[in-house]
Amino acid sequence: MTGSFKERGGCNILEMMNTAERKRGVICASAGNHAQGVALHAKRLSIDATIVMPEATPLTKVQNTRKLGGKVILFGTNYDEAFDEAQRICDAERRMFVHAFDDERVIAGQGTIGLELLEQVPSLDAVVVPIGGGGLAAGVALAIKALRPTVRVYGVQTAVLPSMKAALESGEPTTLSPARTLAEGIAVRRVGRLPFELIQKYVDDIVVVDEEEIAEAMLMLIEEEKTVAEGAGAAALAALVHRRLPLEDQNVAVIVSGGNIDVHMVSRVIERGMVKSGRMARRWVRIADATGSLARLTRLLADVGANIVQIHHDRTFAIDLSEALVELVIETRGFDHIAEVESALANGGYKIERGGLA
């Protein structure tokens, strides 16, 4: 109902509260998905809910949380600052705090995914799970290892904020410096103590993926699975596609954990994913500043099958007064095709410069 796994944990903890606790109302901090899960089930159970979210939370998550009945407070530049503000309000208003990941009731709720995987895939060899604060991975790993210890469980984090990997390496949760990432749903600077202990015991390994790999995985889900996933939701697939894990010839479950993403971000991700996969490229080409030169350039590109998406013809900033600088953004069929385009340009006497990502 809320576009992510988070409502499992939110539902479980709210259902387990007694009447007195429910009357006090609840509060939580969230990057967006936990907020919606808590708001949904708080409304269903007639519990007053306040949710503190970072100011940069995607608009769709903020709007959906409000539609579901939660009172939203935007505070701070990241999850940790929102968390501190939620704790302050909790103490001042004597509410019940609903932690997004560091609570055994929340972890148990997320762990129901592990139970369902074992039921639905009897031949399961491994599970790949995105990790932020660690509640999902901890719950899934605990459930799976308790019932079928031979199934391997792998965690995936963004290379920008690998907080659980850092915790395992240091032997305890540590606080990383703030950073922005496409996978804001797993952008947690410090993991929870309970998830850390469970992951330390039950998760086989943790790997990281970079921003471009996440974008490419998001595009793959859109094109091949007809599934819109947010950055955090696509992280596990990114690790699989880019062979971060030894999973060849295995039956692998990849958890796509959330799909709450702004439309304008989807557009950017599609374009970045196309760049990463060699289906879009940008080049600068120097041409003679003479009649017909630009027409000859575009004809050459047409002959080699490159579709021009954007073109900018600049005479002012060319180094040589007899030249013009042309910026081209072209659609291509892959890296081999890009090489073919560059070869055709070079053979045509054009000087080529690369730009940006590709």
C-alpha cells in the first residue's frame, strides 16, 4: 500500500502497542518509506502520528505521508538530524518512539519477507538485500538462517554511505560523515545496534555499489521488469548485475525494497542509465567555421546511425578563429556503436573531445 517494505515493521510495532501506549501517540524519523508505513497503520488503528523527515525528502514521499494521515515535520539535511529532532519532540510530548530499524518488533516485521521467500522459492540459494539502518537485512537474515541455514544472505550498500560495512570492519556502529546519494532510502550515517548484532551473526557478506551502477539498475528494472524502483530499491540488483557477488548459476532472490521516487528523478535516472550503458554520449567536435560544415557533420552522424538529441554550435569559444565548436548529445546502440561513431568522425577529419560521464 505504501510502495515499500517498511509498512511491515511499522504495522508490527503499532499492533503490539497496548491501549495506553496508543493513546500517547507515536513519532518517528524517516527518509520517507518508514513514514508512510507508520502513517498508514497509525490511521487504521486511530493513533496520532507525527513524522519528522529530512528537508530534502522526495516530494512524493512527503505528500503520500500526509495523505495517509501523518503530521509531517521537515527538519535537517539528513536522516540523522531528523532523528535527533524527532527524539526531542518525543521527550517533550511524551510520545511513543517508533524507530525505523533499531527495534526488535520492527525487525521482526521486516523479517516476514524472509519467511515468504522460503515459502515461495523452495530451491533458494541466496538472497541479496539493500542495507541502510539494517532492519530489513537483519530481519530477513534472521528468518532465513533460522529455517534454512544453507541459504546465503548478502547485503548491499551505497559506496557513498557504507555505514554497516564500516561498522563490521570496526567491530561496532560508527557514525559516517553526511553525504548525498541517489539511494536516499539507505543513506543512514549510523546503523542500529540490534541490526548490527544480527547482521554480524547472520549476513554472509556486504558489498557496495556506486551511484552510476544504481542508476543503471533502476533503468534495467524499468525496461525489463516494467518496475519503477527508487535508488535504495535498486541497489541489490546493481550488485548482482555488476558481479559484486559470487552468484553465478545460483537461484537468487533480489529484494527490490521500494518504489517511491519523484517523476523528475525518474527522467534523470533514465538519461544517466543510458549514458552508463552506452546508449547516450556527449562529444565536442571542432569543425570549420564555413558554410555547410555543420550540415556535413550531421549527415555523417546520420550515415553512421547516431541520433542527435541535443546540438550546440559555438563560434565564440573556439580556440581557432577559423573553427567552431559543436557540442553533441547523441543516442547510440552501445559502446561499440560509440566507437564506430568516433572512428567515422576521425576518418572524416574531425577533432573529437569527450565530455562529462562518457
